[in-house]
Amino acid sequence: MQPFVAALALLGLTAALACGVYAMSAYTALPGTPAAAPYLSGGLPLEHAVSRYHVRWYVITLVFLAFDMEMVFMYPWALVVTSVGPKAVVEMFGFLALLLVGVLYAWREGAFRWA
């Protein structure tokens, strides 16, 4: 029965934290605004939800996803690189080279220019 006590304590802590977040949201909501507003604790949004973004943000998002995927694949690789050996190192450098080609392409297209 001891393992269940720890699991129930964790479940109770999680439920208390969720209730606390909802209570804080209700406490900090601006007066006179609908409680069912989607964000800002019931505050009024500053712009429309489907407002247009500049196209450069899409390119920046894709470059971020490339770096994000690099980290997602490097962590499991780091755990098994010693057991697999040099083959894993060569494969990871091939993967990084492929990502570098994508970053160089984005750089050539001007994705990193902010002006």
C-alpha cells in the first residue's frame, strides 16, 4: 500500500495546484470582463485573433524548429553514443551537416536579417 500513498499524494498535489491556478485566474481577472475570455485572465485582447503576421516570422519559426529537432534527436543519441561507437558519431555529424545546409539556405535567403 505504500507506493499508492506517494501516487495519491502526487495526484492530490497536482489537483491542488490546478485549483490554485484557476483561483488565481479568477482573482486577477479584470472587473466587468467576461470570465470565458480565452486568455489574459478575462482581459480584452489588444488585436484580433486572426490578425496577419509578417512572412518573416514563418521562416524564423521553421529555423527554430530545425534547431529544436536537433536537440530532440541529440539527447537520445548522447545516451547511446558510447554503446554504439563511431558509427553513431558519423551518423550524428551527417544529421548535423544536413541541418547546417538548411541553416545556410535560410541565411542565404535572408531569414536572419531583421531590417
